[in-house]
Amino acid sequence: MPTARLYQSDGTEQGQIELEPSVFGIEPNDHAIYEAEKLYLANQRQGTVRTQTRSDVSYTSKKMFRQKGLGRARMGSARSPSRVGGGRAFGPKPRDYSYTIPKKVKRLAVKSVLSNHAQADSVLVIDDINFDIPKTREMVALLEALSVDSRKCLVLMDRSDETVYKSCRNIPRVSVDLASSAHIHELLHSDVLIFTREGLKQVEEALKS
């Protein structure tokens, strides 16, 4: 049974909490992780790059010199891709790079990453994170109490909380997201996952088979 360290809201450790085996205890599938990460990166591409073809280059279309009698290779337009300053042949055009993969593969990838974190003992659960007003200092103190202040952390909340977001946004290597909407890229590229207890329940309910 996979477990995670459980902490009180002030960062005091209070033991272990059992994790859902079908979410945090599976055999990680590296190919599913690769496919899901490649999908995420492809879907982030804007696809707006465009080059000028010979029809876009602003040159005269007059024939550069006569066809015969000069001992030179025949040449028509200065816009030709073979000439310096001419249009580009087969250059990139605006396109949509996004595509889809099966939902089961996405779920398997997320569960694989979560299982990797659980095996590495980098899943932490805290009763709740709640500040009266945004205070970066209090968040830093909490991370120090958890002994993760020098690592790249992803805080996964069960609700949108502006005070927590503002308390974290100026701390290097710390990001905040909803546990229910965390995506493969941020899970994969975080050293430590810090769940609130309710956020952990949301993830387990959404992913358990």
C-alpha cells in the first residue's frame, strides 16, 4: 500500500496517510508519459510562423536578362528561391499542431507520474493551507517546515484560493494549481507534490479504477 507523509497546517508531521493503490501504486508506463507530454507540448505551439514564397517577395517580375547570347544560365525572376533575397521554396505556413490521444492513455500517464512520485517519497499531504492575508513569508516558513524549500514544488489545492496563490507566486520553483485540473507537464517537472487532504481525495476519486 503506497503511503505519503501527512502534516498539520503548520507543517508539523503527524504520521502517514495511505494512498489509493490504483492511482499511486501502479507500474509506471513510460510510453504513456511520453505520449501525454508530447501531446501537451504540441498543443502549446502557436503555429503562426510563416515565410515569404516567391509570390510574396517584393521584387519586379521583369526578366533579369535576355535568354540567349550572354553565355550565362537562363534566369527569369529575381524572386526565384535560388537567388539571394528570393522567396523560400516550401517554407512553413500557419498550421494547427494540436492533436488528441485516447483518454485512457492520458489517465494512465497521470497515474504513472503520480506513482513515480509516490515511489520516490515525494508526495506530501497537508491538512489544509489557509492564510488570512497573502504572506510570502508564511508560505516560505511552511515549506521550510516541510523541508522542501530548496526543491521545485507543486502545491495542489482543492479550491481556488487567491491568498495562497499570491503567497506562492514570488517564491522561485513553487507553483499552485487545482488538484482536479493538474496536467501532465507540471506533474512531471515537479520534484515534490504537496496535496491538501481534500485535494488528494479529489484526485483519487477522479482517477481510481
